[in-house]
Amino acid sequence: MALFSKSLERLRLESGFTTPYAFYHRNGGRHVFPFTFAYYLKLERGQHLPRPEWLPILLSLLRIPPSDELYQRFVTDYLRDHFGTEENFQSMLGPLLISKHEKNDGQQTAKRLLSEQAYHITPAQYKAIVGDAATYWAFECLVNDRGTYDSAGLAKITGLPKASLEAGLKKLVKHKLARRVSAGKYKSPLTGKFYMFPRTFPGLEIYRRKLARHIEQMVAQRGSLTHGSGVIIRAEEGAVHRSIAAMRDALEASTAYSVYEKAEGSAVFLLQIRARKAFDF
């Protein structure tokens, strides 16, 4: 079982979780994982193999999708350990697992840089951020600027009530997502970092809907739609997911254009990938 444990550790480190403790607890701990932290340690030590139905959960909680190469290694190492010997593995599955993908060094470099800078927002932090519009937009303003802001300045930018923003700033401080640097002025310790929201925890969809409402309301009141495009295709769902993975790489690469000071024409933009199924056909 040593092969799978090494693959699991490798993916955890690539995703920016420097310790098993950080991976387990920053993702929500026992509320999210279907097993205890002690059991997870046994997985990384090669003392157990997880149930097959737990593999998608582990991959989701990594947050940064693994490259094709590392994803294949993760799965095949699991299967190698499961079959017991390399001979058994090769005789049954070897011919089916010949890679048809070439390495994309540019994407691998981008993923490595993202993983080195990644800050993984915990479920508790995420709930605080998106719990109300003022806290969410205070967070976004602080995390996207190296300067300091008070509630009055944020009220001018967002159009939200000063009192609500002040309460939101204090909530961010409580959850270590902001710090007070002078009388009434705050800044974020995450500015310039690649922060990632949690991928799964009980009740996540409720908070995702809250976040969507905050964005829709702000765009309607103070923003605009700057671009919209799409294509209708008939395809197998697996092919659509592969296309999304490729688009996600491009979306992550767009963070290279981020600026953290006021610039001509700068604004807060939301770039999205959406795949919606119309009907089975």
C-alpha cells in the first residue's frame, strides 16, 4: 500500500497543504471527511487503502485539480496496491491504462506556482465571508488591494451601509481574514495569495447560493455584463467534464493579470465557467 500513500501525499503537497493536519482540518475535519484524522494518517502511512467511493471525496478536497499525469498516477497506484503485485495489475489493467496525453509543461508550472501560493479557506471562514453581502464585499475589496480601508471608504466603493461594513470587517478579523492596522483601518493578510474556497462540506450549496445572490445584486446595482458567450453541443458528459478541466486551467492562469493597486480601468471582475444541461438526448 506504499504506492497509494505516496501519491496521496504528493497530491496534498501540490495542492498547498503542507501537513496532513492542515489538509484534514482546513477542509472541515470529521464534518466533511467520512473517517477520522487518525484513519487519514494511516492512509498516508500506507497502513490502509480507502474505500473506492472515498477517492472522489479526497480528490475534491484537494481543491486544485491534479494534472492528468498525477491524476492517472493516483488512480493507478491505488489499483496497484489493491491488486497486490505488479504482475496481477499488469495482466488485468496494464493495456487499458496507456496514457494518450502529453505533458503540458506550461500548465504544470502554473499549477506549481498556484499550489505554492495557495491559501485554503476553511468551511468556517467561508461561512463567515458569504454570510452577508457586506462581509463578502469587504473581504473582496481587502484581498484585492495592498492598501488599507475603513468602513467609510468601502461604503463609497460598494454602496453598502457603513455600519454593515464595519460589522463585516470585525467578523473578518475574528476569522483571521483581515487585521486592523490603525484606527478604523483594515487590510488583508491574503492579498496577493491564491485563495481557494472549500469544495465540499455539509450545507455548502446554501452558502454558494448566498454568494451568487451577493454577486448578482452588486452587478445589477453598480456593475455591468462585460462579455457573454457560449456554445450548444451534444456530447457525452465525461467529455464535457474534460473540457471544463481545460478551461479551468486557463481560468487559473488569468490570476496572473491581477493587480493590487488602483490602476486605470481597474475593477473587480468575476470570470466564470458554467456548464448547464438542457435535456437528455
